[in-house]
Amino acid sequence: MTADSTQPIPQATDEVVDLCRDLIRINTTNTGDTTTSAGERAAAEYVAEKLSEVGLTPRIYESAQGRTSVVARYEGSDPSRPALLLHGHLDVVPADASEWSVDPFSGEIKDGYLWGRGAVDMKDFDAMLLAVVRQWKREGRVPPRDFVLMFLADEEAAGRYGAHFLVDEHPEEFEGVSEAVGEVGGFSVTINNDLRLYMIETAEKGLDWLRLTVSDRPGHGSMIHPDNAVTRLSEAVAKVGRHRFPIELTPTVRAFLDEVSEVLEIDVNMDDPEPVIAKLGPIARIIGATIRHTANPTGLTAGYKENVIPGKAEAVIDCRPLPGRSEEMLSQLREIIGEGIDIEHIHQQPGLETTFDGPLIDAMSESLRHFDSAARPVPYMLSGGTDAKAFQRLGIRCFGFAPLQLPADLDFSALFHGIDERVPVDALKFGARVLDRFLTNS
């Protein structure tokens, strides 16, 4: 497609805010239940239309009713090079409007921010990617290698209907892909006026959702009953909730702490890094969760009548093992809860970890420094998970890089799944500029 020479070509920074605002206004709430989730189909059709407008050929995949993803390949100049996957998800977690200061699906702009559910998780990157691709197509630019664009359903419920569906059912869409870029990385953490760390995700913890079940003899609530399933389960859950697993530093976390030691000019005790991590402000919540396994009880189910001791009680535990150490964590968990309690996996996805090197990292780092002279890119591990867990199954090397230069006083980590989620308008435009340069050199 060639541009009309009589009209100025819209730049990515001209469009990115409106694109993000439009996406926020499409309520794509993912409850974890297809019957009550909504909006992914509408968002996918919106994205497909925006890609078609500039001459790309998007393909729409619906894994179940309304659970819809979009894929397009933007052919590059060098077919001998491996393709680069650029991915974002279209779904968001629920938002209770009564808790927000604005309508969470209004896309309101105030105080220099774009507000709404998905503003940072992750319709901001969806909009950046759309804006940059649309600018390139209008200008007739050709990528240095094939870009595979994916806008996915269901990431917020572990990706069964989105990324994992495509990996399982449409592996042809990943032909030639060697690397992938998505969330959660590229955002800034201000150290001082002359130094900002930009967190590039090179690792993610694993995901093990477990169900604990205790089966015992039911009985009357008025009688002495030592074999009480609720009691035994509650004791085990309390032990899990209070347990602190030992510190284990992976290469990514160790590299991050080395960087922190240098920029803060303090020694880090690698056997006890928590005092230094505490100095990092709000980001300490994420970093602190990456130095050990974590296990948090998230659900309890038992009983059906006030005066009946039930014969069964169940609990759900959200476990996040360090990469490659899921079995180690499960073994430790069995010791904590003791005998006589059944453990089954509700869902399991392995962690991932790659090195902080190579041409793609160099391109990310250069693009950040080009637009922010105070930028210092550093690797880090995400305590949560992304669709990268699906793509690594194909041997794809995965990174998180959705660039944002953030105000020093913004508690960015609290905005993920938080109340009054919002992204600075200037940060969206910064991200579009950085992404443009990064992709040019990718």
C-alpha cells in the first residue's frame, strides 16, 4: 500500500491514545467462565478492521463462542531470518464500577492519564502495536523480518482459549518464529533524576493451581467429632499461608540484584537480599516474590448445612514456583500440609527463563536510550505469568517489552488488576516511539 502524497501520514503517536481508548471502551471482561465472559469477539473484530484498513490480511480464530483471537503476518524484507512474534491479549479482569473513581470502561482522559480497565494490562501495548504497524503500512515500510502479530483471547484465565489454543490447533501460524515480545516489561522505575531502570522481562515464575481435598467421616454438629475434614483442611491451609519458602536466586534475579547493587552503590547480600529489595519502593512487591517459591490460599469450600459436619473439604492454592522447580516446590508443599490430604492440579504451566543478551536485547536497549538518556535497561523476572508460557512450548524465546516512561511517584505495579487502572498519555506516546525504533532494528 502506498500513501496519498497529498495528505500527511498519521504517525503512531497521533493514533495510539485513540486506539487504546477505543479498546478500553470495548468491555472484554474475562471471568474465567465462557458463559459470563464478554467482548473478546468485538475487540478482535475492531483489531482486524484496523489491520485490514492498511492492507494486512488478519485471520480470526474463535476457539469457543466469543473467545476470539486475531493473527496477521507482516512480511519482511529478509525471508531467511526467523520471524518475530509480537503479541498482546484483548481480555481484561473484572472491574467493580462502585470501587472506581471513573467508569472503568469509559476510556476517560483526565489529569494526563487514560483511565480504564486494561489501560496497562494490556490494551496499552495492543494500541502501541496497532499504531506502529498502521504507520508502517501507510508509509510503505517493510519490516527487517516477518512480524507475526497476535491479539489474543483469555490470557487472564491462563490462555486456554487464546494462546494455548493457537499453539495446539494452529501451529502453522508460528512458522519460522524464533522470538516473541509481549507484556510485562519495558516500564521505568525511577532511581533519581538522572537514572531510570527499565525492567525487561526475561523470566517468569511457573503457575501451579492446586486443589487440596480432605475426606473424613461426616457427623452431627452437636456431638464430639475428632475427625473433622474442615478442621484438618483449615490447619493445613493456615500452614501453607504462613510458610516462607527458602530464598533461591535464579540467574535473572541475581543479574537484577547485581544491577541494583551498582546503581544504588550498596552491597547486596545474596543470601538475604530482602533489605535491599525493600528500598525499591512499590516494585519491591514483584521483585520480592521472585526470590522464592510462593503459595497463597485463594479458596475454601466445605459444608452444606449448619448442623452437619461435612465429609469433605476443599481448598485452592495459587502456587508460583521458580522456573524449572515446580516438582521441588510440590515436594516441599507436601511436607508442609502433612499426610492424608489429596493434592491435584487444576492447572499447570511451567516457568520460563532466558538470558539478557543478543541482538533483540541490544535493539530494546538502544531504542530506550535513544528516547531517554537516563535509561538503564535491566533484566527481571515476572512474579505472575503471560501468554509467553504457551509460546515457549514451541521453543520460542520470550521477552516482555511494552515500553513506558512512567512518573516517579506512580505505583505502577498496583495498577495491574487494580482499582483506577490508568496509563499516562505521554507514556503511551513514548511507547509508540520506542516500539517503532525497536522494530526497525529488530
